[in-house]
Amino acid sequence: MRRKLVVGNWKLHGSLAQNKVLIASLLTNLKRLHTADFAICIPYTYLFQAQALLSGTNIAWGAQNVSQFEEGAFTSSISASMIAEFGCTFAIIGHSEHRALMHESNQQTAIRFARATSAGITPIYCVGETFAERQAGIAENVIKKQILAITNELDDVIFKCAKQLNAVIAYEPVWAIGNGANASAEQAQMMHAYIRSLIAERDAEFAKQVRIIYGGSVTPENVCTILTMPDVDGSLVGRCALEADDFTRICMVASDTQICTIAL
């Protein structure tokens, strides 16, 4: 049985004061939940604060990206080894917003994946199709290319390291991010199962253990049906990660999907 994982992606939000209040609420709300894993991925500038407030708790923390470079004349870049110094467990890799804004290729994203694993950081590797790609009937082809960028291109050393670190895949249909239009539970399940089958072509054992989480306008109202799907192993939460009550309710469902039989 794969343990559920809920990751809050704060995106470009936060301040020292706001973070302190939000994290304090999450620590209080989640401290008794021990049957699922929880994390927040936050702007680089607040990693030191997360480390100070979350060390020794049941909430992990991570970054929203890492550089494809280890060091050098790359102004504004942040390397995986740098974020590792702040005790990060996770790093989001290949989020659709970054792929689109920075015109990041699948190959560049795979390099970032490798950099994270080499630094001991568990990558949360994001894949997903746009609305136009889904309408054109090529959603699976898009996802396949994104997955093959890591399963076919990474050498055995990096792939073994990713397996040991329990690398995470996040399926986030681009057309469902931030607009309230989430994929149906059935759509999510079909794509998660497809992703797992692609990984199995490289490593069947890893395919069974890898956590594939869903992201795309996840809310307390829709998370129940999504998390009860057999191949959905958690959620990558955006907007609702900034509200302690909403994020808590999502984490409660991940901890015990039977809660879906009663009103949240």
C-alpha cells in the first residue's frame, strides 16, 4: 500500500509574518495525522524559516525548482546542493507554469530531476497536457514524452538514486490549474495508471512503489473522489495550500479516505 502524500505549492506567495501564522496553524492541525505524509514547497527565500519552524515535525518542506547547473556564472540560479543545506526533502521539477514561462524542454527538466536526486532531494516531477492537446487527442503522447525524458534518458545511477529517494510524479492537467476546473476522478485515474505503465517499462518494481499525485484545482470538495482512485497517491495543492483550514481538510482525507463517507 502506497502512503498518501499531500504537498502544498505556495507558488509566488508568502511573507515572514504570514508564513509564521500559516505554519503554526498547520502544525497544530496536522500533528495528530500520522498515516499520510505532508509537505510544503515554498519560495527559496523562506526555506530558512521553514527549516527553523518545521524541523522535527511531521511536515516536510522543499523548494519549487532547482537549477539545471551545479555551479558557475548563472546569475539568479539556485542549485540543488544549495537548497539541500536548508534540510529540504522535496523539490518540484517541471511545473507547467515554469515549463511555459521559461520555455523549458523535457530534456532540461530531466537534467533538473537528475540534479535534485544527486543532491539527495526527492524530485516531484510534474507532467501534464494543455486543453488544446487534450482536445486534439494527443494528451497521452504529451505525457509519454515527458515521462520518457526521465525513464529513457537518465542513466542507471541516477534512476537508482531516484528510486531510493522515492521520487514522486505529479500529474497536473494544465487546463485544470488555478481555474477551478479539475479533472474528473476517472480522468485522473486513467492518466495515473497510464503513467505507472510507462514507468513499468523501465522498472516494474519502481512503478509499483512510485507515488503519483494529482494537481489541478484540488479543493476539500473534490479531493475525496480523486483520492479514492487506486492509482492516485495524493495531491499537489495550489490555492488551497495557502488556507490552513482548506489544506488541513485535504490532509485529513489523505490520512483516511473513509472520511469521505461523512461530511467534511
